[in-house]
Amino acid sequence: MTTTTTLVPIPQRLDFDALAPTFSRAVSSLDAAATAELDRAGVDLVLRELVRLRASQLNGCAYCVDMHSKAAVQHGATAQRLHAVAIWEDSPFFTAQERAALRLTEAITRLAETHVPQQVVDDALDVFTEAETAAIISLVLTINLWNGIGVTTRCWEPVLDND
């Protein structure tokens, strides 16, 4: 028996960047502002990508999951840790800071369900400064906006690696 692998294309719904260019540029500017806050606060590059990856997993944004998985590897994350992001609470591969950031990411991403409990914020403040916590919140809000655009419009397509 021969198995043929045929990938299934996911059609674009809208070319959002072309149809809403002013808004798209504003989101890019917001992303740059969040990155500037992360830089100013000294938040680790791998942690940033783990946060982006987890929010994108929860929101089901294929493009962002692909992009931030690759970026995490470029910044030094191992494949083992990337595979475990989806089950981080049951995995021994994450630091106290990463756990607090991922917990905060999930609470903010599931805002309607969680209302971001005080304990989640307190847990973040136990391992991060206020500036670091604010920068991480900025990052989570921004990636959720990107995810909303990507999931709704499917305007960006992940690129299959040839390896």
C-alpha cells in the first residue's frame, strides 16, 4: 500500500492587510509598542515567544502558531519545550516565570471565562516586576489582536518547511 500525502490548502477569506491598510499598520505599530515595553522591561526573548505561541494555540491561529514556534527555536527554545507548551501545567520543562506568564496568558486570552483572577495577577507579580508584568500584559493583548485577525480572515498562510 502506497501512502500519498496531499496537503489541504486553507483558503483565504479576506486580504485584510489590503482591505484595511490603516488598521493593519496600526496593529503593527501596537505590536512595535508592546515589543518596546518588553525590551525596556528586559523580558526574555524565549518567554515572549512561548506567550505568543500559547495564546495562538488557544485562539487556533495556524499562522501565528507556526511563526512563533519557529521564532522560539531561533531564540533558543528546544523542540521538547515547544511540544509541551500546550500542556505546560503538567510539564516540568518550564520555570516559575514562564509558568506565571503562561497562566496570565491563558487568563487574558480566555477573558470572558476567567475575568483574569486576582491570584493570576498576584502570581505574575511574585516573579516579575510591575513593569515586566505590564509588558507581558501588553504582549498578550497584542497577540490576541493578531490572532483575531488571522483566525477571522485567514489572511496569512503558514509556509511548509522543506526539511
